[in-house]
Amino acid sequence: MKKEVLKRQNLKNFFAGHFFIALSGVFLSFFLPFYLKEKGLSVLEIGALFTIGLAFGGLIVSIAYSKILKGIKLKTGLMISSFFTFFQNFILFIIPNSVGVLVSKFSGEVNTSLYRVSGDVTQQHNSDKKNHRTISSINLVVDSLALVLGLLISVLLVRKVGFGFSFLLFALFTLPALIFFSNINDKSRFKPKKHLKKFPEISVNLKLVLFSEILYWLALASSFTLVITFLVADKFAGSMIWLAILFGGLYLSISLTTLFTYKFLDKFDLIKTSILGTFILLLSAVLIIISTNLYFVLGAFILEGIGAGIWVPSKTAFYWRLVSKENRERISGYLGGWRGFANALGPLVGGFLVVRFGILAPFYFKAILSLGVLIIYVYVLRKS
């Protein structure tokens, strides 16, 4: 089989499996804070639980994993991470308390760390520079559509069977992913001639781009589902249905923006479109700060979806372009590790900011960090 044909088949199997992995993660990602709030936990208590679970699951796992990924098949890495996706839902079905939450968040971060590296490297090894933005765009669209569908299923399931069985049913969505991932073939993978004993030098631009991504993930983790849940429930007296509408609007906006702009954006420099996307993300944070009702918040989420639909494929393609083939596993592992650290720290930071300065404080924090990311991109553009 020709290598190009094999790459296409691998990508089809990866994206099909990725759809079900994304679908399985929806319920925990978006409604666990609401579930815990209903049980009487405060925003700071939930943030602390999330941070403890995520911290133990993240940084060390992904960095260590990147070092052994060269020695195992890509499909093996994807299937191992899929097991943790199943387990993070299933554990809350059998242990629906704080202990279950800690174990679930630990398992979820292990899954995210492993899957982030395996998925990123799988896409890099099965794409070329000419279609990096296209592959990243397809990944974002598949992810977004799965999330929109998962949000709809979540609301319907909770109303029919409650939270307990919903955790179980979302765990089962991982099973089709295992089938698709098992069909991924490593023959398309780049094999370095010798093991790199020393970490190769990386460019200043790559260091800055990776640092900017860590900054934005910290901004997002400190202001997203946990804080949004309390913003909707406490400030605007909204319900779980409103949460589904907001997140559904966000990911539908991401999907549509990506579908309608990625070919047009190919005409422009990757760093320039990264700047445009980041600027829109900054505006979305400002819009939430000045929101007076949930319709303003919905508008901010739709605007954030437009920004993310432009930013994510652009910055991902730019980052892939700067990474040598020999460095793919290592760079993906280190980026995944530090992004995991930002994701772990974010809920605690967000909870502290809410308690100390009010519900809008995390969005001021997000706006400031988004501005920092924007400045970094402008600097890289001027130096390129």
C-alpha cells in the first residue's frame, strides 16, 4: 500500500475514533461542576478538587510518556488513553462523591495527557506541511460537532435517567473509538535513524509560540466550565439547559467558522491569522465582562468560537511547521505536560479569583493573558 493512501486511511480512523472520544468526554467536561454545585460544594472547593486530581495526573505522565512513545505503536497509545476516558466516567457511576471526583479528574488528566501526545503525533506523522492547517481544521470540526451532539445528549439523559446512569452511558461511547484506533498503521510514521540522546536545540520562535499556548490554556482553564457554571447559576439564575445552549453555541460557532474559513485563511501567513484569532478571543473575554444578561454571554461564546476557529488551526499548523520530525514526540510531550500543568492550576486560580474579587475576575485574568499572547505573536511576526 502506498504511503499516501495509508496516511489517508490512518487519518480517517483517527478522526472517527476522536469523534467518540470527544463525545465521551462531554458530560464530565461541561456538567460535572453543575453536578457538584447541586451537591452544595463552593466554587473554591470544586476548584481545589479539580486541581488536586489534575495535578497528579498531568505533568509527569505526559513528559514521561513522550519519552516512551517512540517505542510503542501509535494505536497502542491511543487505545490506552481511551481506557482512561472510559474509566473517568465509570468511576463516578460507582463512586459518586468527592473521592470519585478526585479519581475521575486524575484519570481524566492521565487520559488527556496521553491522548494529547498520541493524537498530536498521529496527525503530524500522517500529514505534510502543505495540509497541516487542513488536518488541524478537520480535527477541530470533528471535535466541535461531537461536543455539540454530546451536549444535546447530556441534557436529554439527565432528564430521563439522572446523573448516575449518564456517567455510565457516556463511558460506553469510548468503545467504538477502540475499534477505529485499532486500525491505525505505524508504517506511515517517520523513524529517526538513531536515538536522540540530547534534546535538540529549538528555535526562539517555537519557544515563544509554545509559551503563548501555555498562557492561553491557563487563561481558559481559570475561566471556563467551573466559573461559567457559577456565572450562569448565581449571577443570571440560569439552568443546566442554559449551560448546554452556551457551550453548544460556542462549539457550533467553532465548527462553522473552521469549515468556512480554513481554505480562505490558507492565503495568509499562519502567524497573521493566529494574531487575528487571538484578538477575537480577547474581545470575547471583554464582552463577558460587560455582559448584563445571558444573551450577552451567548454572544461572547459565539464570538469566542469564531476566534478559536481561526486561532486553533493557525497556531497548531505554525507550531507543527517549526518542529522537526525527530522532535515530534518530545515537543508534543513537553507541550502536553505544561498545558496539563496550566489546566490543573486553572480551576484553583479561577476559584480563588471568584472568592477574592468576584465572579468576573477570572475573565479579567483571561483578557490580560490573551493580550500577552497577542503581544507574543506580534513580536514573532516582526522577527520572522
